[in-house]
Amino acid sequence: MSKQVRLGQYYTSREIADFMVGLSRAPTAAKVIEPGYGEGVFIDSLVSSGCKNIFGYDIDPYNYELVKNKTKFPTKVKPKLACQSFLDVPVDSRPSLIIGNPPYVKWSRLDKRTKATLQNDFWKSYTNG
């Protein structure tokens, strides 16, 4: 099975990312989370729109290196990127905005650990098969 199918990687165009970011009314200093940044189009769009407090998560090490090494980020705006599952991030404060294109994976293709995480009390109320 391909990595794209296994991880549910279907990337968003820059035009769609710009449109979605443009719909946000979050202040530029607000905490923004991109829970599956892929190739970084939402990260790029958020930076271009003036967001300064961006947190991104992706489980693919290739995507992490790709986005981490982008050179077009202004020095004052350095998104905080992690190569980890957003599902494993402790919920310590509410962000003003969570934006992105979630992975599209059939339940039957999820690994046992991810299924267990999605079935815990917190995530169970936010997911459906």
C-alpha cells in the first residue's frame, strides 16, 4: 500500500488554503494550529497572512524536513513544527484557530495505536468512524 493511502495524504492547493485562511478572523498574534501540514501550504498561507504564532504537526518525517527547511519564512515568523501526531499533543490551551486538510484514512487502515487514541474519552467525542 502506498504511503499516500496509508497516511491519508491528499494535499490542498495554495488557492484553497489562501481562501480558507482568508475566512479566519483570528488576530495575527493568536495561537494557530495546523494538525497535518503535509507540504506546508497552510503554513505558507498563514505566514503570508501575518500569523505569528503557528504550531504545525505532521507524522511524516519527509514532510517535517521539507517544511522545516523552507527558506521563505520571515525571520520574525518561525512556525513551531513537530514531527508527531497531533492526537498526541497535550491540550494545554485552546488555540484561536485550527486549520488544515485532515488525513483521509479508512478506519480499517489505521494502526492499532491511533485507533486506541481515537477511542479514548477525549477524542471519542470529536470523531466518527
